[in-house]
Amino acid sequence: MAATLYGIANCDTVKKARRFLDENGVAYTFHDYKKAGVDEALLRSFFEAFGREAVVNTRGTTWRKLPDEAKARASDQAGALAVLMENPSAIKRPIYHDGDRWLIGFDPASWATLR
């Protein structure tokens, strides 16, 4: 399986991750949530790999701007799936998957294993 990096092109953290992968010769396909979207099956795979709490980016601007009722809906898996499909910018990013490994967020030390 070819590696995939999930995120949003204009996100600074995603830019850092892409630069890291490029500089270290790691081949990947970039999946931009804004252009390609995110479906329920993909979100479920993120939840299985990291847990719902890690996937929902509660520290981001998108989350903070959501109405309280949307935030409340995201407190269980079904609600979180719906909220994140409607608001993909509220997904923690980047997410990397190469068939064997999953990584969430960008930490150069943990990503060094990809070299």
C-alpha cells in the first residue's frame, strides 16, 4: 500500500509534515479534506487507529467556532462522524498511513521512523 498523508493543504502543520516527507524521500499521496472530502469509512478507520478523542481537533479554530449543539453531538462516535464529515477542518492533522503505521499530528521525533 502506498502511503497517504491526510490533511488540509494550507495547514502549517501539514506543510511541515509534507516538507519532512519530501526531504526524507518518503513517497506518499496527499489527500486534501477540502478537495477530496472525507467519508464515514475513512473517519471510522481514523477512530479505530487513534480513538475518537484524538481525531477530533478540539484545539482548532474550526472546533471553537462550532455551535455548542454540534460540539455536544460529537461526544459519541456517531455524532462525531457526522460533525467531522460536515466540518473536515475539525479533524486533527496531519494523519499518515502507510498500510502498517498510523501517525497523527506532526512530531519530527516520531516521524523519524519513516526514513
